[in-house]
Amino acid sequence: MTSALNPKYSFDTFVVGAANRLAVTAGRTVAENPGAAYNPLFIYSGSGLGKTHLLMAVGHAAKKAAPALNIEYLTLDEYVEAFHAAIAAGQGDAFRRRFQNVDVLLVDDVQFLTNRKEMQSELLRLTEALQVGGHQIVLTSDRPPPEIADLDERLISRLSGGLVVDIGAPDYETRVAILRRKAEERGAKFEPGVLETVAGAESGNVRELMGALNRLVAFQAVNDRSINAETAKQLLGIGSEGADGGKAAARQGAGPGARGPGDEFGDFLADVTVTVGKAVEAWRARVGEAVLRWEGEGYRTRRLEALLERDTPSAVDEVIASFTQDVERLKELEAEVAELDPQAAGQSVFRDPERLGEAEEVATKVRDGAAPPPGPSAAFPLAAYAVGPSNEVAVGAARAVLKQPGKKYNPLVLVGKSGLGKTHLLNAIGLELARGKRAVVACLSTQAFVDELIAAIDGDRVDWWRARYRRATALLLDDIHLIAGKERTQEELFNLFNLLQDKERQLVFTAPAPPHALPGLEERIASRLAGGLVAEITEPDREVKRAVLERLLGQQNASPDPALVDYLADRPAESVRGLVGELQRVVGAAAAQDGPLTAGLAREVLEGQAPRDSRRSAGFRTSGIVVSSLGGIKSREKIVWDWSDVADRVIEEFR
Amino acid sequence: MSLVNFTTREITCKIVYYGPGRSGKTTNLHYIYGRVPDSRRGRLVSLATQTDRTLFFDFLPIDLGQISGFSTRFQLYTVPGQVYYNATRRLVLQGADGVVFVGDSQARQLDENLESLQNLQSNLLEHGVDIRTIPLVLQYNKQDLPRELILSAADLDDALNFRGVPSVSADALHGKGVFETLKGISELVLKKLAAGTAA
């Protein structure tokens, strides 16, 4: 029962002139923001001036802007018919419900409400319901609401409550434009002056104009010759002096023959036309349009309004252009500030182009206040990260993250024991992400994160602290388990996490164990961490160890003895850090002896006697009892090392 | 009176021809009347004495048709020039959008011109209108008379046009300058109307 929208009737095919500019602007505004700007929008005009076209154009534009919208176009008669059918079928309520769920309702020809009391109250109810629900309603009629005969007062006030605009008869220029476009659509070509002649004939409505054009097109097609302005005149029976002459005189563009008796009056009329065109319409309409547009977006338009108050404003277009530019700048500033400090963005300065300077100042202030969050350390490049089966899942995930930050694995949680290279990988990801344009990568240890928050709370600038992290394009936190028990930090992280994830910004964390195994972590945090990818890094395999050793030895400018590398790589190591410690001990020993780095030396150092200091750095072997430099309880190993000779011998023999 | 009505898309301009007695105000209107096509003009209402002096006022409505989508109407009025009809003059001036001051170029009429101009100023003031703000055009009529009898346009400008408004030399009887004057005042009025009805 609802008519489909005619695809031909869009804004693109609607010729805009002075007479319909307001209506078109209002229509566009409504289509862009259904239910927000003018509700209801009531368009009225005489027959054949484009009401239906405009109505459907609103529908098309609204659909284009938001394809999900439920848009219904129907004429009042169709509505009445549907209503009667629904009532007859006992489905009145369903009918009402159906129309109340329409997002944009377009009703054509509501003047036929005359003498339809029950339809009037139905429409009143529907309009109210749609308005309450924030749904848009657009109506057309051939007259304004108060002039529709026998219309309920309440409905009049309801319909007049939004915006009532009319479409006037097109002026000469618009008529020419319409004719040109229609002729083009029909693929018809005319000699110069023909269309102008048709437009010069006073016809108050576009349909008549189309009729005249059709006659010319048909004539040309039948006679297979192009017609000139004179023939066109004869064909359409216009241009004869007398009754039409005076009218034609108003259209001074219609050609020299069209001027009425009394050149002086014709001149005068031409003059007045130009003046009216200049003074009343053209620039006023442009300014009005701009005011309508920017006001609709919530900007102050004093500068433009001031134009309207002046007698003969100069450079109207420049003023509009500079105003538009200022507004665009305000938008930029506001967006920037919103990123840094959401609270500051709501300020009214961002809505007033006259206060652009102040807005710039506010933005500068906010910008200054928001120093970038700590970034990744350059000491951990991705290229230096050794890859092997033990960590390839994590590295693979990291590469996927770098390929599509924020989209693939978000968050990425790197899990593994201490010393396996989580921090290295985290920083490496951070460094790579930071290469992006406008990237703000926050990469820090959770402890530093907590400390910063505490300092911010202390300095009463939590908002600033938040803004700092909210503008980050990626957040990478090392040792997330350290957040355990820090309720406030968890709360902040929770919010930050959601915000960044919503914006598809990458989050990476490291932890010694899978999120749910971490004690002291709130469930909401743990579940969010587990919601992305948890990639585990296990004890370094041979490949990783070899790669690490080769890199380190390469760095020391020592020509690595392959046997040494093999020996070290084959030794069991719980972590990369442990491996590095061992190598350092060997290197240290070699330096002390001023001898070469060999596997033998390494064996001697690592399995034989070794300096106490370097032993201590091999933390991976500790039993978990704190080694105190003040003595007291020593680790088991430490105690054994006190009798190293014996111990070594025992181990040797045991082997 | 709202003269540019964007809702009904109408422009209505009330223009008053002002000036001392026998300066040619009604002649202006007659000439315009004669040049406007029948379909565009209303009846020229003229309340004249037996000796053809304007007793009350002349009124000539002109319909300019649709201009830029506005149906545009001009209402031209004249006032009786004689000093003792001041109440009528004041009445006619009410709601005027523009004033054409038709001056008599004859040298001996200079005082009458000045007096009428002052009268215009005070009558406008009675309506709360500052003569400096209302659109005003000076017409120096009867420039066709022998040179020795009249003042040149430049002299008249010196004498009357101290506000620097547009001025037109005219010979209303033969139509010279009549439409030029009308154009001048229309332009001023329309520009003012357009600016004055800021949304």
C-alpha cells in the first residue's frame, strides 16, 4: 500500500532556484538529521512545483545517509485507504503500531484531510507519537495548514509547530535551468534562445513548462528539423504583444521582442528586477542558507546575521567562505581537544566562530597539558628479537598486530615466565607501532602506570592523566600482574581499555601467567585480557638460544667459537636472561684471563669454579629465597658454592 | 507595515512624492501612469480641486508581477503641496518606504523648496523617522524652462542636497527623468527593505 520512492526524484535532479531554495535546504537538513531539526516539516506549494519530487528526495537522501532507516512514502489517500482496510480487518492497532515505527514518514497531499475528521485525529495521534519517538515526519500540501478547510485546530498547531515552507513558482532563471536539464534528460537539442523563449512565457508551474517542452521535442522529432525561437513562440502561442507583452517584459532575458509597450516602464521593470534579484534574493538566500545550515549544526551565526542587517553588504560570499572556514577550524580544534580532554571539548567557544582565537588558545592549553605518554624503549628493536619454536606463536601474533593494529588481536597478552623476552617483544611492538603516522604509543611498565596515576591523584590532575592516555593510539603495559590489588588503577585501566578498544586501538600486555591465573586481578579486567589473544612464550629453545648467543657475541666483536655457541645453546636454560647471564660470566672470565672465548673456557666457568659475583647474577637458579648481601640465609646453591670444590667434584663424578 | 514578506512572497513599496505646491508631483504620477501597461496598473486615484490642484492625494498602484519569486507591488502617492494641507501630508507620509522630493527648479521657488524640505523632515520626525535613514531621491523638475529662470542641477544640489542623496534633473511634463527618479528610489527602497527584514 505504500508507494515506492521514484528513483528519478532525488535532490540531484531537483533544480534549485530562489523560489524553492529554503524548502530544499530544509529538506536536506531533515534528511541528514531525521527527527532532529524541523519536525514536522510541512512543505506547501501550488500544483506542479515539485512538492512530490522534494518529498521523495528527502526520502532518498535520508536512506542514503542511513540505510537502516525505515522510510515510508505515501499519499494521504493511500494512508486513508490503508487505515480503512486495517479497521475493516480489525487490525487498527497493528496499523498504528506499524506507522509509529517508521523513522521517516513522508505524506503527500495532506490537503485532502478536509472533511475527514477521523483521519485528522488519527494523523494527530500519529504525528504526536512520531514526534515523541524522535521520528521525522514530512508532509506536503497545496496550501499551508491553517488554510486547509475544516482542519482540527490541534492538528493545525501540530503541523505548524515544526517548519512550514513553501515552494514558489520558479523564476525565469530557474525555469531556464529546469528546461535545460529536462531537455538534456530527453536528449533533445534546441537552438539557442528556444528554451529561453519557453521560459519567458509566464507559466506558474513546472508541469506546464514540461508540457511546452514536450510539444517542442515532439515537433522537432516529427518534422526532423530544429526549431528556432520564433517558431517555438508560434508553436506555443506566446510572445504576441498585448496581454502577454507586459508579463514578458518582466523577463527581460526573454529577448528583445518580448518587451512590452513603453520602453521606459520595461527598463524600469528590468532595473527593479535586477535590484530585487540582487538585494532581496540572491545574497540573502545564500546567507540565509548558510545561517540555516550552521545554526542547525549548533554554531553561532552572528557574523552572517550581521550581514543581513547591513544595507549593501560587500563580499558576502567571502564572508560566508571565511565563516565556513572558521567553523571547519573549530571542528578540527574540537575534535583534537576532545581527544585530549573530553571535558574541555564541550566548551561553547568551539561553537562560536567569533571566538576562534579563544578556541585556539584553549586548544593550545589542552595540547600543552597533554604531554605524550611514555613511549617504547628504543633498546628493543624487533629485528633483534630471536625467534624460535618456543615463541613463534607470540611473534606471529605480534606481526599480525603490526599488520592490523587494533583489529586482529586486541588485546594481545604475552604470557611467560620472567626473562623470556616478553618486555623485549612488547617494546618491539611499540616501536613498530610508533612508526605510524600520528601514532601515540604508550608503552610502559605497569608499575610506572600506577605511579603516574598516584602522582596525578596527588596533583589533582587525573583528568589530564586520563586525557594523556586516551589519545594514545596504542597502549602497551608490561607486567600487568602488578596491577593486582590496585583498585583505582584497575578502575582506570578498565575505562581506558574499553575506550581504546572501542576505537580499535591496539592493546598489548605482558604477564607471567594467563590472565585468569593472576591473583588480585578483578574479574572484569581478567576477562577483558583473556578476550583477545593470550600468546605464551615458553622456555627458549635451541634455535632461540643460538640466535641470542650469536647476536650477543657479534656485538662483543668476538669471533664466536661454534663449539662455544653449541655448548651454551645445549645447556638447559629456563630463560633468555639466564642464558645471557651465563654468557656474560664466560665473557667476563675470558676477559680476566685475557684469553679466547672457547667452549672449554665456558665449561670451566659454568661447571667449574666461578666468581661469586657473576654467580649471583644468574638469578634463574635461585631457589626463590632472597639473596641478601648482608649474609644470613643464603640460597641453597650459594651454600653449595661455598664449598665449591667439593660440589663440583661431586657433580662431575655424578655425571 | 512589513514590506518584504517572505512567507507570502510579497514585496510592497510605498513611495511618496513630496515637494512644494506646483512642483510637478502629480505630473510625475501621470507620466508613469501613461507608461505602465493596463494590466499592471491600478486606477490612478486623484482627488483634485477644480483648478487641478491636488486636494487630498494621488494614489497609483503598480503591479510589477513576479520578481525573483516575489509578487512585487509599488504604491505611489503624492501629497498636496500647499502649506495648509500639512495634516494630509503627514497622513500620507505614514509608513512610507521612500520619498521622492520633487523640487521646483525655478530660481524664485528656492525658498519654497527649502521650506518643503524642512516640512518633510519634521513630518517624518512626527512618525519617528529620521530623514537621514529613509530612502530619499531629489528630483529637480522643470529643467526644460529657460535657463535664466531656473537654477542648474549643480546649484540645486548645493542648495538642497546637503545630505548627498541621489538627485535627478527632470522634465516631468515630457517624462524626462521621471522613470530615472522612480528607478533611483526603487533601488534605495528595495535595498533597504531587503536589509531591514533580516531573518
